[in-house]
Amino acid sequence: MKTFVPIFIFILIGCTKQNPFGSEDAPPVYFDGFVCQINTDIPVPEANIYFLKYESTDLLGPNAYSLVGQTQSDSSGRFEIPLDLDADLIRAVGVESQFENTTEVNYQSYKANGGLCRLQLTPKAWVKVKAVDIEPLNPEVLYINALPPGGAIIFTNISQDWVVWNSVGNIESGIYFRKEYTNGTFGEPSVYSYVAPGLDTLEIEIYY
């Protein structure tokens, strides 16, 4: 007489933490970087990305960095950051005709903490300005004079024709202006605040 012994096969299903960069045994080789216009999510394509290593000089000399890697942002502003670089800084440089500044972040901090490495560049912008005398007209005012954005110290007459000035985009800026009277005196300066869109021209009329 045959005896049947039931055999139970247990299938163990384990849960492992998924690695978005690959398998559990293959650590990520890259993490993500993103270059955008300052104070926005507008991507900056074709920005040059430099990975820099700090080099100490003599005690009285300037600090210096050596280039240990380089890449470029794609059409969506994204770039990959290698995790095996011996670097200290990540620096983004935009197209010179479009962006005012460079920007940089600490490589080691992002390597340790993860997250999206976000570098913001300040885009150039322009303002087209004119002062307009509205009813009732003020015959005592000869001109409206204004200072261009960016710390200029020479006033320009803006009450006869449009004036176009360089500015920066996506950052609150101001135009200082004052009344020049027919008797040769000047009124107290006022400021017109604005935010110009990056890589664009903002038209401003200042009424008096």
C-alpha cells in the first residue's frame, strides 16, 4: 500500500526598495541637474556645465579651481551629474548674449543628500520707457529724467521719446525718476518697480 506524503512548496515573496537608477546591487552612477531662468521653471538649454575641484594655493594667494569634468544642458535644461567625480563645485554658464551671470552649487552636498540639483541663471531683459503727461497737464514740469536700471548715475530725459535700456529678467528692478521744473529745480526722486520677463522687452509708461 502506497502512502502519499503531501509536499508543500512555500514561495517567499520579498519586497525590496526599488532603485530608480537600476537594480539594488547597482548604485546610481548619475543624479539629475537642471538649469533654469532665475525665479522660474523655464529651462535653459545649451548651458555649459563645469565640474570643478578646489585647489589650495599658498596662504597669501587666491583660491583656485581645476576643471575635472564638463557637460551641457539639453533642450529641457537637464544634465547628468556623475557621482564618481572628485569635485567640489558645479558651475553653470549660459550663452553670453542671453545671460548675465554664472551660478554654482556645492557638488559634495548634492552627492551626499541627493535631490534635483537646480542651478538658476539670470536672463537678460530690456525695458522700453517713456514718461507721459496726462490731463490735467502740468506746465511747470519741463522734463522727466530717469536713471537706467543697474546703478547708472546719469539721468536721461524720458519725456520726449521712447528710451530702451538693458535690464535683467524675472527679478524685481526699479527705475528712479524725477521731475525737472521750468525754473531749473528738481522734484524728489521716485521709483517705478517692475519685473521684466527674461529674454524679452517690457514696455513701461510712467504717468505724471
